[in-house]
Amino acid sequence: MRTIFTISRHRERPCPGWVLRCCALVMVLGTSGLASAQTGATGPASVTPSPSEAVSGERPGTPAPAPAVPAPESPASPALVAPRLLQFVEATYPVEAEQARVEATVRLRLTLDAQGTVTAVDVLEGAGHGFDEAARDAALRFRFEPALRDGTPVPSRIPYLYEFRLPPEPTPPGVASPEEVTATEAHTQAPASTPESGEPADAHLEAIDVTVEGESVANLKRRSAEAVRVIETQTLRREAVDMGTALARTEGVGVRRAGGLGSRSRYSLAGFSDDQVRFFIDGVPLELTGYGPDFANVPVNLAQRMEVYQGVVPVRFGADALGGAVQIVTTENLRASALSASYELGSFETHRVTASAQRYSEATGLLLRASGFFDSSPNDYAVDVTVADSMGRVQSARLPRFHDAFRAGGGGLEVGFVDRPWARRLILRAFASAQGQEIQHDVTMTSAYGEADSANLSAGATLRFDQTYAEDFVVDAVGGYVYRRSRMTDLGTCAYDWFGRCIFELPQPGEMEERAIDRRVGQHTGFARVNLGWHLTRDKMLRLALAPTWVGRDGRDEALVGADVVDPLTGDRSVFNLVTGLEHELDALDERLENIAFAKNYVQRARAERLLPDNTFAPANRDTVRLGVGDSLRFRLTGWLLAKASYEWATRLPRPDELFGDGILIDTNLDLKPETSHNINLELAADLGQTALGDFRGSVMGFARLADQLIVLVGREGYFTYQNVYAARGTGFTGAAGWTSPGQYLALDGNVTWQDLRNTSSEGTFGIFDGQRIPNQPNVLANGSARVQVSGLATSRDELSLTWRVRYANAFFRSWEKLGSADTKQEVPSQFIHSLSLTYVTRPARATLSWTVDVQNLTDADAFDFYGVQRPGRSVFAKVVAEL
């Protein structure tokens, strides 16, 4: 719903002196809906000097705060209060313009955060002669009392007129200037206001409008019926963290890494893990966006927010996810020009660079945007291993990794039009990225490798179209093509130890297997996502989503071909998926109740050729059609307490990498079956907003996942394969709580997740493990943080913050509990990992600059995640971010 309140404001005629007059149309971010109400109010909206200042020609001082917009009286509309100016800064009059006696009016748009700080200033109508820069520099130092919705501070935008007026020409002694007469009369002879009419007494006052609209997109999603967590990245972009680390701080989410920068990450979300959780960037699947195959390697500085959907996935994603989805939103403010860059330097010779630029033309609607990134690290951190001494005796040692370098880079270019009569968005994006990763060891970190290597290259283009017809019909579509090339090379002739020494010559090339590997795998992907929406009535909406995807594979292993051996990669392989969804949204009881009911249809057509023992190929085709249903319900118990419930009977179709392998470390399994699950969430969320004791927030959610043919990743020597577990049951709960002190000097946050995922079938490959926990994942995860922040140290627009974070994971077995004796079971111990970061932010006239020093794994604790692979110990990173 969007609620619009039109308030009468008034503006006096120009006053003499160095007078800056401002008037505001206040827009609180986030919009949807139709209701409007009008009311009248008196009071000046311009900054006006006192009569003595007008006569003397001196500059005016700080104006009195403008009155806030009154809250609406209708009980059906949420209470909205506009921002109020607290600290005014006068611009410096451009010297050349002053000498040429040039005056001007500059139209600005100010972006305010939930603290009332001006975070961005856009010049909507410039005047040249240095006026644009002077107005922008001054406005960046304004301070506001933030906009409020239901008593909670929210971000806002304020169009702002900045008028530059020169003092009058000198008049002969003893003769009063016209301006002096006008100012004196206005001060001494203005009649009183008429309360009945609400009109001001001054005849020179003209009316303008103040408009207040809805709330931010992030808050709208938090209040929706969807089972979603929203992570805003404004603070994260300044920290020396990657996307995986940022996501791991969210309740219900587990992120484990198989090493340092660039290593493979494993995710769990409210009971499910790996590919049961799907990742998207601006609605496009991650693997089709040009950032590489791993979510953790997406630069955090290119993201505006993350949305974590737990167990129930909206139809608009066109996804067959089983355990949930993570959506990265890169930017929503397309009608702005901006420039940002970051550089991170850290331990293990880590270098990470990001840059983005956006240019928007208000007159033509043309948008140009470019972004790029580069990451590099040898990942030579120390690990605890066993080695043989000169006498052949095995002993423990701490040695640096010597063959684990990672390097990645890429970029994208977008061009299109925004807010045109024929399209709200029409944007073409082209992108390319490449990454290389040395392979240091096998799955369980038992054997060291010295020459095995892997690489990925991807390139493609997407076209996005978005338009609303007749105010009731919405079309949002994106489609494109992506090519990905994977390379795996293992031609080494030496066996290496952990010192990096060649300890003996191999009888044939190849460290990972008893043969050489020189593999190339190409993948062609064509896809589309089409979402159609109809506003049936003011409170009802119907949506239809169509998501076809076609994937074709080709490959070749030069080492096999050279040895005159039939190559299994040369068989024909392709997959066609079509996910269709129909969704009905209902708002009722004055928006206290929201319900979203939906149905999905899943179609997969897999075509493959299997290599038989007699070196011939045989068809291994499969066609799948499944149905799914779901419902999400949200009820607002009070203004600060929400209750949510959601259910989905979901299907997940095997992905190409699960069926055909990835050409690197994942092997083929053409017998994988689709997995299905009943997913249930129950949640209570509270946000008390600002109180005399601070800002309190919290949530608790219980979940259940009842899955059949669950697909799990199993490690075998140097490779992984995906396999089906006949049935599994996952249950658990998550809880989160936070408090921010008055004045935002101190913020405390914490969350905990308990999950129990077990095999519940006595049939199939894992039938003997009936009733046991699924291995290689912890069942208790917890995160905590404390941030201390002070402002106004060197300038009125800077802040210094110190943040401590802790992560806990309980002990877990690397394999099934039933295997091995109590004293020989391979167990990953429980872990407490601490980090400490210091960040300084300053906002000079034209930019926002930040510097961060981050000490990770502060206590140098032993850290293990994926199959017991050791993570880095204590490390230090420094990061600088500039935004214009």
C-alpha cells in the first residue's frame, strides 16, 4: 500500500542578503498502494533571515527546524512523519558568479538514511557557474530528524530547492532600498493568521506540496508474508569480508569453506544445504550472471542488500529450490549517477579490488553502468599436517600451503533506458569473468598436490524489460545466453609432500588419479524469466511466472584421446527445465493480514549418453513432471509484532553439474532422481522501534523439512559425487535478538540455530544408517556481535566504530555416526572464531570515504569446515572504500 498525504507549505518572496531559500517535497522510500488524504498546515518552508540581517545584508544563521508532517488520522493508514531539518549549512557563493552578478536555483534530491544523515545528493536541475557544486557540498552537511513510520525511523528522499540570491546594489546614503522597505513591512505589518482558514497572513506566500510515501523496500519485505530475512549491506560494504562471511552471520544460515579465498563454499539454510539452496543476482540465477560458480566470490561492494528466503521460494524466481533461496540486489536506484571503488589488502598477499560507475540522464532516460572486480591470493596460510622426517618417521608439523593460489576477475557493462513511456526498464547487460584455482590436496586433506590446476571462464549477455500497462498489468522479463568453459589439468610427474618437495617420480603423469587429466568442458545455457502480474482489485493480485532453461554440454579429455581411450565426455548431454508458477496475493483487515497462495509445475527433459564397459554409448534419458503447492500467511498482531506461517510442497530437479559433473572435482551421476520435500515455517518477529531505552528487535522461527530422495554431496578420494538419500527429516529452530542504544552508540546482536537433519529410510545405499544424522554438518550454529560507534570526531559528518564478532559451531562427524569406533571416528571439533574490526567513515563535500582494519580469527584458533579442511588462522585485512 502507498499512502500519500498532501500538506500545504508556503514560501516567502526572496529576502536581501546572502539568502539561501529551500523548500522540500518529502518522499519516504519504498512505495506501493493508492490511498491518499489531504490536510492543511501553516508555517514557512523557506530559510529566511531576521529583519536585522536583511537590513544589514549579513548572512542568515541556522534556520529554525521546519515543522514535521502531521501523522495521518485514518486508522487504516500507517502513521508517517516527514523528516525535519535540524542543522542547516549555508553554501559558499561561487566567486565568479558573484563578480558577474549571476543568481541561480539548483534543484537537488537528498537521500537520507534512518539516522537523518544525508548520504547522497543528486543534482536534478543544475545552473552551472559553480552553483551545482556549492549547493551539493552544503547539502551533504545538513542534518535531519529522520522520517518515521509507525514511530520507526526509515530512509527517505527529499527534493530540495537551493536558491542563490545576491545582496542589492548599494543605494545613496539616506535613501532606503525597496528591499529594506519590503522586509520591514513584512516584519512589522503582517496581519495575524486566521485559524479557521488555516491560511497564513502574508499575502506574498505561495503554496507548494509535501508528499510522503510508504517505506523502504527492505522493510516492506520484512513485513510481507514471505519467509524472508533482509540483510542490508551499507555497513558490510565497508568491512573486509566476502559475501559468504556476511551471509553466515544470519540466523538459520551456515557457510563452510574448503580453504581460503576462492575455495569452494558449502551452504546450509534452515536444514538443507548445497544446491538445495539457490542463489540469484537481480532475479537471475548466480551461475548465469558472470561472477563465477561460487556465491562467496561475488564482491560484497557490488550488492545493495541480500534477501534470504527460508524453505518457501516465491514463484517470481522461477526456481526449483528445495531449501530456500538467496537473492542479491545490486542496485534499485537507477535514476542516479554514482561512482564507487574499494581496495582490500590482507594477509597471505590477498588483494581484492572492486569498482562501479553509473551515469543516468534525466532528459533522455539513458542509463550507462559498468562494474568490475579482481581478486588474488596465494592462500599460503599455515596448516597442521603430518610429514615424514629424514628417517621416514611420521610427525606433526605446521607448514604453509604451497599450491593453492587463486585469481579471478571480471566485469559487466549495462546500457538501457529507465522510466520511459514505453518501458520502466529496458537494459542490456554484457559480462565476462575468469578465474584460476590451484588444487592443493584431496578431499580430506590427506595427500598434497603440487601441479594440479583448474580454471573457469564465462561470458554472456542478458536483456531485461519491465513495464506497467493500464496501471493494473505488470510485465517483468529477463532472458539471455551464457557460455561457461571449465578446465582441469593434472599432468604432474612428481609426488609432493607438504614441504612442497618432489619426493619421488610417478610411474605415469597424474597426481590425483593413476592417469593424466587434461579436461575441457563447455556449457551453453539459454534462459528466460517472465513474470506477469494483474492487480485484480486494490487488495488482490495474481501473478504468473514462466522460467524455461536449456543447457547443452560438450567436453573432451585430451589425455584420454591421446592414449586412444574412449572419452566419456564426448557423449551428447543436455537438460531442459521449465518451472511454471501461479500465485494469488490477498491483503485484508486493513493490511493486517496478508496471504500468498501458489502452485508450481516442474518439467525436466534430460538427455545423456552413458559409456558402457564395451566402450559404446547407450541412451540414459529421463523425463520428469511434478506439481507443487504452497501458502504464506502474515498477520500483524500489533504495530510491532508479526506472526508468519508458510508451507510448500517443493521439488528440486537435478542440476547439470549434479548429473554430468562440473569438469573439475565433481564426477558424473546420471542416475540421480529429483528430490521433494514438505517445508514448514512458523515465525514470530518483533520490532519495538525507538523507545526511551533504545531500539529492541527479535524473532524466533521453527521449521520442519520432510524430504524424499534427498541429494547429498559425498567425497571419494580426489572427487565428489552427488547421491540420493531415500528419505530425510530436518527439524529445528532459529532465534535472533538485537538492541541499539539511544543515540546509536552501542548495538548488540546475536542469533542461534539448532537443526537436526537425519536419514529416515532403511532402503537404498544409505539404508544401514537409518535414524542417523546426515554427516559433515554441525547441528548448532551461533553468531554474536557488539558495535560501539561515536560520531563527530574530526568533523560533523564522520563516525568511528569498533565491532567485535564471534561465530560458534559445535562438533560434528565427517562421516556417518555408525562408522568406526568411538576413538577412531573422524570428528571436526567445536569452534569459537572471533574477529575485531575498526572502521572510520568521513563524508567530505563530494564523497563518502571509509577505512577499515579487520583482524579475523583473533585468537588464532584451529578452524575447520568442509570435510575437516583447515581454514586460515589469525589474519589482518585493511580496506578502503570511496563513494561519489
